[in-house]
Amino acid sequence: MNISRRAARSLLALVMVVYVMLGVLYAVNTPRWQAPDEPAHFNYIANLATERRFPILQWGDYPHQYLEQIKAARFPPTMPITPLRYESHQPPLYYLLATPIYLATSEVSLDWQVLALRLFSVALGAAGLWVLQRVILEALANGSTNGLERATVASLVATAFVAVLPMHVAMTAAINNDVLGELVLLCMLWHALRVIRCGLSVRHSWVTGLLFGIALLTKTTIYLTAVGIVGLSIWLAVPKCSGERSTLRIRLGYLARALLIGLSLAGPWFVRNAAVYGDLDILAWQRHDAVVLGQLRTQDLLAQLGVQQFVADFARTTFRSFWGQFGWMGVLVDERVYLALAVLSGVLAVGFAHLVFRVWHGEIRLAGYQKRAFGLLAAAAALTAVTYLGYNTKFVQHQGRYLFPALGPLALAVSLSVRELLKPQVDKLAALLLLLAAALAMVLGAMTGDPPGWTIFLFVATAIGLTVTAWLPARWRWLPPAGLYLALLVLNPVLIHEYIVPALSVASVSP
């Protein structure tokens, strides 16, 4: 598919406008405080604005029983949120950036102030989309005109997917530091890919150090991924020199400069934490674990459910909350929607697996730079997954939103999968697998006496759609991805008005 630069810019602008419109819809219609931990994030900003100092996480800042009561009551105005201060240990950058907005809206109503802060997050999300598109372009760059055209289309598909992913749009329309963490990681990936492609230089080391320091001041759950991006970019880059010793010296010098700059930025925050919390608790994790009494621990739930049920619940909840499980994880949507999204995910997995198979068997040959670029992106996604799994070894936090820092690599995988699925042979393969799955579901349903009608319908309908796609002329192959994008776009306002607003509004609670 050929596309001009002007058309690409126009499509990217359209995708970002659509995202902003959806973000505003979520920001306006999601009832106040009905996003995970939003009151505690708001209180952090309020403390900075009014006290002119950073908050200190103290015992009593996580009143578990009160939190459960106020959530059950849907945060009525009669129950203040001021006791909820358990995010006070977070690095300060997002809150420092949001404080001027809090001060500028101090004379308006609380609803308008919350909306203004939510729209600040939407603006950060829009910036993230733009950087995401640059990351995909950089990862797919190979120098040829035709290659650049394919990269442009792939970057637009990836960006469009993220722009209409319901749970992601909802979270970027809330008051929290997740969205800034995602933006910082995307910037780090973009710069790291440029370092790998262009080589190590003193100027690049300064930018690497600056971005690393910003990451350290943004969110602790991105630390592992940020460290991995810095280390791998230095390892995978090709210094413009010859000789093993000189190459090692350049890499070590680059790393030293980057770490020095990054730690110079974030060091005062770590020193402050050590002084405030003691015991060299520079990340305030020890204080956090001691304060959040009552939060469900993984070992307790594992003992209650057993390994098999625990793993099943973990996988199911992670999947649902990646696509859309709203409020404080209490608003599920219709099971038929989750099944449709599961089928979509399965079809995309088939397309990506087929692409990997072709690369493995040499049908697709990657340039040396692309191998290193894809390796970096895959490692960044894996480190995000490790962070998510590691967090869940201590606390029960089966929330797919914690995988959003890996949306850059995941969006690229979705885009490449979509392109692979536009090949007739892959469409036919996926359709055959779906028909086999439908037949298996029918057999199992007959054996249990409860045939899953909706599941069978989805399998068959999707198989028919893929078969039709396989027979489309090449010039019309853009229609199925466009239809999928429109379906996800329309799904967002449906979720807002059919699930989020009715379930979370204070007026919906029976007296």
C-alpha cells in the first residue's frame, strides 16, 4: 500500500484527534475518583500545591476499611478523600508538572479542577501517541523508499490501535502517573533505537542520561525497563571505531556519562527518601509495604484458591483489565464483548506467529539493524512483563494496565500481525483454525449439554470474514483493518454510557 507523506501526516493527525475526543469523553463522563488510586494521586498534587513540600508516606495513609467503604458507596461528597494518601511515596515528576494546573484551577469547583487534571493526562497521552509513531518508524527503517512506505503504514496502524484501546484511553484520562511513565519509556525507546542505528556519541550519552534521570523521577515500576533500555542500547549499538579495547572503552564511557547524568538528576530524591524513611529506603518500598496493611497479599490468595484456580483467575483478570475493566476493577462488561476481544486476540496471535515462522525459516530476512531494533523492543516488553509478574508475587494486582508500558512493542506486533493477516494464505489458515475451534466447541458443548452458542457464532463469523478478506482485491485490503478500527472506536462510547456511567455514578446506588 503506497501512501504519501502528506496523507500520512493527515492520518496521524486524525488518529490523534480521535484519541483526544475519546479521552475527553472518558474524562468528562467517568465519575469523580472512579479510576484506580485517583484520589491518592490527587492528594499528592494538592499537598504539593498547598504545603509547598513533598508528602511523606505515613502509617494511616492507607485506611483499608475506609477505602472499601468509600468505594462501595461510589465516593459520595459526604465521604472525604483526604485520608487516602498512600501514593505519597511516588517519585515526584508527574505531580510537579500537574501542580500548576491545580493552582490555576483553585478558584473553580472541584469537578472542574479534577477535569482539568484529567485533561492534562490526556495531553500526555496524545504526546505518547506521537512518540509511539516515531518509535515504529525508527524500528522499521531500512533506507529504501518502499520500506519507508511500509513502515509509515505500519506505524499508523500501531498508533491507531493504541488510540482506541478502551482501557488505555480510560487510564490516560485519569489522574495518575502511569501516562507519564509510558511517555518517558517511549521517548527512551525512540532515542535508544537512534543510538543503535547511528552509533554511540557523547551527545547521545547526554540525552540517554537525561531520559534515564527523568524515568527515575517518574515511576518506580518503569525502573527495570528503563535500565534495560539503556544497557541494551549501549550493548547493541556499533561504535564508530575499530578494535576490541577501544570499543569496550567507548561503551563504558558512554554508560558512565549516562549514569552520572541520570543519577545527578534523581540522586537528590533518593537521598531525601533515605533521610525521611531511614534504613537506606531510597525507593520508599519498605515504608509502602509496612503502610498498606489490609491490601490482599498473593500468598494469602494463593493459599485460599490453590495454584490452578489462582493462575486461571490471574490470566482471566489480566486479559479483561487490559482491554476494559473499569472503575476500581469492579466494572466488568458483557461477557460476549470479552469473548469477541479474545477471538480478535487469537487471530492477531495467529498472524504474528506466522510472521515469526517466516522469519525463522528465512523467508523474511531482517537487516542487521532491524534484528537489533526488534531485540531491544522485545526485551523492553519482556522486562515490563517481569515487573508485572514480580509485583504480583507480593500483592494481588492482576491489572492489565500494568502492561501498558510495553504498548510500543505490543502495538508494533499488532501492526505486523495485521499486515500478515492481509495475505490470503494466512487468512485461510486463520479461518481454518477458527472453524476447527468452532467444531471443538460444539462437541464439548454437546457432551456437557451446554453448547456455547455465542462462542461458536464468533468463531464461524470471524472465519467467514477472514475468508472474504482473502478474496478481496489487493486495492481493497485496507477495508478489514479500517472496519476493526471503527469497531473499537465505537466500542469506547458504548462502554462509557452502557457500563461506566450507570455502574459508577453515585445516583445509581440504591438507598
